[in-house]
Amino acid sequence: MADGPVGSADRDGVRVLTLSRPGARNALDTALLAALVDALADAVADDAVRALVLTGAGEVFSAGADLQEPLDTAGRVRRMELLTGAFQAVAVCPKGTVAAVDGPAIGGGAELAAACDVRVAAPGATFRFPGAAFGLPVGPAKLVGLVGLGAAKDLVLTARTVGAEEAARLGLVQRLTPPGGALDEAVAVAAAMAANDPRTVAYLKRQFDRFSGLGDRVAAEADGLLAHAASGGDLSALTARDPKLSWRR
């Protein structure tokens, strides 16, 4: 299915994009993220594609950003540009998006899943948003609209791992499946989206974005992440831009 870091396969109007670095637990390195951004753009531009599914090869959705990738400051900024670009492309995609999660979705992997319209999870799926543990200001933008303020704070500020059933109770996961069933169910959900009028779907998604403020939240978080990467991880670079975000008040 994959001849590169991102596999692509079409199923009756549904394009399945597979994060495919199984030897690295589908960790998001620069090459994979560049391929993903291109694949997302191609899918949006292709009128034959009416919905998308994101999944991971093997038994992991994605372990998040590849912490083993050797990068200088410019490389870290470039990877962050691609990572935030992927988040934004999924979050404001005019076509329906579904994440098929079977196994861990951690950090950037969890963020990609959270950016989708719907998440489908098998029993072995887990989610973790560890930005606070790694000094990365990421997590609130997508989660606050999915699970509510209190649950979003719980997940982000503790960086704890939640399983599929708890994620469903919180509203992070919309469909639970039997073992091994996440991808087939995600394709079925995407096919139901694809069966609808594409112009109406795109308009409804713009309405959801307008009413929820998702696109603005994701863009604001992306700005902070890019400034953080460019500063070498200095949070004061963010608070200097917006004193309201300072922790010294």
C-alpha cells in the first residue's frame, strides 16, 4: 500500500492515507510530514476524492514527532512548519476526514487524529497529548472543542494516556470497533460522507469552522509552535508576543 512514508489508496471516492514508518512506530520525521502535506493537497485537489481516511501502518497510528531525527534549529523550524501545516490542512479540509486509530496515537499523531472530523478506534487504541511533558505549547486548540474545557485540561496538563473506551466517553472518539476493525469502519464512515453532495459538505464544514472557531484556534496554536521552534524552545518568545499568555502574572 505504501511505496514511501505515506501510502495512498482509493476506495470508491475515499482516499486512505497511511503513515508508513513501521520500524519507527510511524514517527513523524521531516520526510514523512512533507509527503503527508503533499498527499493532503493532492487529495483536496482531486475531484474524484470526496473523503479522506488517515491511519497508520502496523499496530501504531503514530508515535508523534521523531525525537531521534538529527536536526539543527533551521531543521526543527522546517519540521514544525510541516507539522503545523499538516494539522491545519486536516482541520480545515473541505472534504470529510476520518482517523482510523488502532494502537497508540501520541503527540503529533494524536493531534493529527484530533484534527479529523471523526475518530474511529479499535480496543487497542490509546491517545496521549504530552506537550506539557516535553515543553511544547500544543494541545488546547483541537481538544477544547472536542471534549470540553475540563477534560481538555485534564488530558493536556497531565499528559496522561487514555484508552479507546475512555476516549469515547470523553467525546474524543466517535466510533468503537472490534479488534482490527478500525480501518474498515473508518472507510465506511468516510464513504457515507462521500455519498453526500460535495459542495454542501464543504459548505457545512465551513459553517462548523465558523461556529466553532477551530481554524482560528489551530492557526493561533501553529503560530506559537513556530515561534517556539524558531527560539530554540524559549517560551518567553511566545509571551513576549502576547503578554496575556505569560505565566508570570
